[in-house]
Amino acid sequence: MQPSRRQQVRAALLSLGPAAFAVLGTAAELHGIAGLPSSDEIHVGLPGTAAKRARVGQPQVVLHQLEYAAESLVSLGGLATTDAISTVSDVILRAGRYPAVSMLDSALNRGLLGEDDLATIARRIRRRRGAVAARGYLTQADGRAQSPLETRTRLRCVDGRVPPDVLQLEVRDDDGYLLGIGDLGWRGPRVIAEADGRGPHSAPEAIFADRRRQNLLANAGWTILRFTWQDTLDPAYIPWIVRQAINPRP
């Protein structure tokens, strides 16, 4: 039987001794922070002298010579790792804009970071390589996004100059009955964009619920747009579709 991902990480840490801890993408994975591309690599940190003596026996293990204060390390299910704020600080210096903002959104949405922590991260990364770009990512973070796909859809809209004016838009009828919640909303033209992830929206009950909700919203005068991960790979597609919806031709 193939060992689970957690078992693989545990084996990597044990093989490198008691000073080893998970870092970067592997630490984000242990915290449940989404947004980075999936990878078989296991990123492990060791302090200077221990790193120099270490011998890595697994090809997927990437060793980093890193020093952290004891209070920046935590145990998650018995696995030593950097804490959430250190993990995010380190990764956004190395990741591109879309995965970095997706990570920030995920950490905020899960309550692993608070809004005040964004200012702390900005101070932590000052003068480090990649800090100029990373500070920009911090200003674009929004914890209302519930998935990396929602983040990517929002960023495509922002880049295409059709940014939504609200996230997680609640639409109610005249009696206050909740008709549905839209991932991204443009309230003036009454347009909603839904980010349809493969997992949450693929089950039969979810498909039926989405259709019922869409019918209610459409009857209330809202235009519903639906986007998938594939749609976000084309920089022009989502903004073009949104623009046609919010500025319909007469």
C-alpha cells in the first residue's frame, strides 16, 4: 500500500533527525492552506550545522538551511513545522502572484491569519528578496474568497478592469428570503459570477442545488456566469465574458 502524504512527510522528518521541520509548500500543506500547485516534493528545514551534516536519502526531499526561533515552530499532528505566519511569509516571497494571493486568501478564510497579520508579514519580509512583489500580493488578499478558484477568477477580473464590487453576495427577495449567495458580484448591473470547482460542484446533489439556486436568481433578475479552472488559464476570457454581461448591447 502506498504511504499517505502525511506518512511520507513524517518519514522525511524522522530521517533527518529531531531538529528537522517542514517548511514552505509542505508546511502550507500541513496547515491546510490552499493555493499552491500540487507537488511530490517534501520541503524540510534544518538549522545551519545540522543541515551541513544531513544526508538526504529520499529523492523528493528538498533540504533548506533555515533558522527559526522556537516560537515560530509548531507541531501539527506530531509533525514539526513552521507556524502559519512564517509559512505564508516565506512562500509569498517565492511564489507567483496568483498562487501567493490564493494562499493569503486561504489562510485568512481559514482563520489561520488575521488582517493584522498582513502588516506583520509586510514587516517580516522587508529587504528580503522578492519583498517588493510580495507586498503587492498582501494588498490584494481577501479572506472572503472560499477557494483558490475564486481567487483566480477575481484576479482575472481585476486584471481585465472589471473587478467585482462585492464577494459572497447575498441576494434576497422582497420578503428577505435568501435566494442565493454569489461568489463574485456586480450589484449595479445585477451580475453574479460563480467559480465552479470540480469537487464542491460535481456531486449530484450539488448540481441540483446549483441549478435550483440559479433559477431563483435568474427569476429575480440576476445574470449568472459560471467559470471553471480551465477558464482562468486564459487571461482574456473571463474579463470579456463579464464585460459583455455588465455592459449588454442594446
